[in-house]
Amino acid sequence: MTITHAWPWYVKAGIAVLVLALVAVLAWWTYDLGRSFAFGPRINRDQVQDLQTKLEQLTSERDKLQLEANTIESKLNIDHSMQKQLADQVKTLTTENQKLKDDLAFFEGLMPSGTGMDGITVQNLKVELQAPGQLRYRALVMQGVKSTKDFEGELQFFVSLVQAGKPVTMQFPDVKSGDAGKLKLSFKHYQRLEGVITLPDGATAKNVQVKVLDRGVIRAQQAVNL
């Protein structure tokens, strides 16, 4: 004989509710644990606000440093530009100063000293080595105030060289260049001339002589040693 006990319906209902509640709690715990592993520990609102504040501070400091860097770069560019302008001004003033010296030499020599014929003279002749194989020359040719007509002629350089251990004389401009290559003179009182003489390869200049010619006739000459 088997005796069975029948549970009242409300007891069965309570047990079912309890089981469902336990299952729901277990499911939520499992879901929350999964989020912790997947996304790391949860951050509250205060932590988020603190991180946002620090981010704004760092952004502000970065912008400030960038502005200072741009200001320094602009100042450096301005300084470089000013240095270049000053260098150009010094170069221009040096050139003008030399021209004034030439003018002074001219006015001091208005009364011819007898050098050359008919008061034609070469003043302030300067020849210097500018670069390997190059000579820069500067000269002032003038005639006395007693002359009433313009002078027409040309200038020629004769450079004494040592090349391959032997003495050589070089004429500049080269006679083969023709009229187009001549250093022509045409003035009433004075005329400045300056330029560069290119030497042959391996040659060393020792002496430079300049001559003022009038239709092949030497009117004045001057020489300098290097």
C-alpha cells in the first residue's frame, strides 16, 4: 500500500516562484560577470568627470605650447630675414663707400699730375684674387678738366703669369674677341670699370698692368703686383 501526499497548489506555486527568482539572480550575476571580464571594471560618473577634466587641461596645455612654438618659429624667421637684410645693406654700403672713394680720388686728381698724355690717368687701380683662378679688378680712368671733348678709347690688361713653371703673359680682353669683347671707354671726366679676369687652369698671377689705348696709342698705364 502506497501513501502519496498531494502538495497544496499554493505551496507548489511558491516553490515555482522561488525557483524562477533563483534562476533570474543567477542569470544576472553571470551577465554582470561577463561584462566585467569583457569591458573591465565599471567606472562611476565621478571618475568619468575627473577624466574629462584632465583631458581638457591637457588639451589646453597642448594648445598653449603649440602657440608658443609657433611664436618662437615666427620670431626666428623674422630674425633670419633681418640678418639677411642687414647683410645686404652692409654689402650695398660697402659698394657705395668704394664708389665715394673713387669719386674722391677723381676730385683730388682734377689737376693732372702729368701721368699719361693730355691728362689721361688711371686712378685707384685694385686687383685682387676673388676665387681660385679669378681676379677681380676695379679702376677709375679720368682726364683733366682742361679737356673739352669726350675721350674715346679702350682698356687692356696684361697679366704676368707662371704656368707649368714658365712665365706667360696673358692679354685681357683677348684680342680674338673682337670689338664686342673690348673694354670700351667713353667719358668726358671719368669712367669706372670693374669685372673679373679668368685665368688659365693651373696659372698663378704675379703682376697686372693696365693700359688706356686711343686707336692703338697708349695714353696712360699703371701696374700692380699681386
